[in-house]
Amino acid sequence: MADPNDEGIRIQKVLARAGIASRRTAEIMVDEGRIEVNGEIVTAQGRRVDPERDVIRVDGARIPPPRRHTYLVFHKPRGVVCTMDDPQGRPTITDHLDAAQRADRLFHVGRLDTDTEGMLLLTNDGDFAQRMMHPSYELTKTYVAEVDGEVSDAVVARLRKGVRLEDGWVNPDAVRLDSQTSDRSMLTVVLHEGRNRIVRRLLAAVGYPVRRLSRTQIGPVRMGQLRSGELRELTRDELGALLDAVQL
């Protein structure tokens, strides 16, 4: 971490470059005690920082360093293979990238099976991807599942308590019955683990095979209104929250 007396960039300039505030507004924010660097409130207007290394916060929200890498949210369509290249010629993630994105040499963080749609993160930041997939930092993942038939309160309660599969217990962080008709039910399932086809196996174990499955959220980041096959950049706040979550 940089020392306040070292050469660096004035905090006002860093916030202006990040689009947080004008330099004058940043000075007012310093006076109000709203800016932190490495866990300490900034009190000096001339404070210099290293934006690549120092952890900077405004009103508690992490301000990520200047972007040297690409971070995207991708709404993977159903039927797309979760790979950048498939020797069998099946539809892949790369089919949905433009020329500039392909040149960025992106790769996916984690996986979704071919029949599952929804949120994937794409990046070319290897350190970020490694932390995101490491068991020590495993973030919660939210899924919406459509199943056949009516799901009873007793089944929801059983799911919430945990279900034993052939490779061990699955203990969801949350299970919610969103809606149902006489022939189908919609469930939201939140998990902090990523075993292969875990949601499908969990629901099949209680007698409700999945008809359709979508991942809608990873940690603090929601897919939002992104349409199937579309991409968007992570916002500054989303990237800051993910960097905090994986302690980068």
C-alpha cells in the first residue's frame, strides 16, 4: 500500500478521473470525512494515492482501480456450450462477441451447463477469475427454476433444511416459492457452492426435475434486464463490490 508521503496522484484527481466528482467536490468530500484510503479517513487535501494498489472508498463504496482488463456480464442463452471454442461446431460464447471483444481474449468465470441459461462473467483478468472461482471466496449464486407440478410447503421446508445427494449434503442459502399453477411451479434457489448441475440434482432429489433453469445473480451482481445473448460491462459499483468480496 502506498504511503501518504510517497509520490502518487492527488485523491481529488483520482476521483475526477473515475467520474465520481469534480476536483472541487472531492475537496468538499474530504472535508466531510467521506473518503477512505486503506481503511483510514482522508483528512488532508493533498493526500496522494496509488490508484492501482490503494483501496479507495467514497461513502463506504469501493472505487476500483483504473481498468486494465475487461469485465462483462453475459446472458448465456439456453443451448450455448459454456466454452469459447468447440471442436464439434456447437454454438459457443464466442459467437456472441464482437471483433473487439474477441481480440480481448476473454474467458468465462465458472460454468453453466448447456441447457441452463443466465448470468456468466467474462474477463481477461486471470487473478480476478482465480479468486472468483476459489472455494475460499465462493460467492452466492441465485437461480430461478421452473419445475413440473405444484411444490408443497413441506418440500420447500425440506429444501431449506438441506438435501443429501450421492456426493454429500446440499444446504441452500435460501429457497423461495415464487409462483405456481396446477402444472408448474417457479422457485428461486440461492447457493454458495458450484458442484456440477447442483440445482438440477437438488430439485430432482425431492421429486421435481427442472424443466427450465436460469442463473440471475452472482454475489452482489444481478443480471438485470439483459436479454438472452446480450452483454454489458460491470458497473464501477459492481466491480468494486466483487473486488471486496474476493479480497483483491
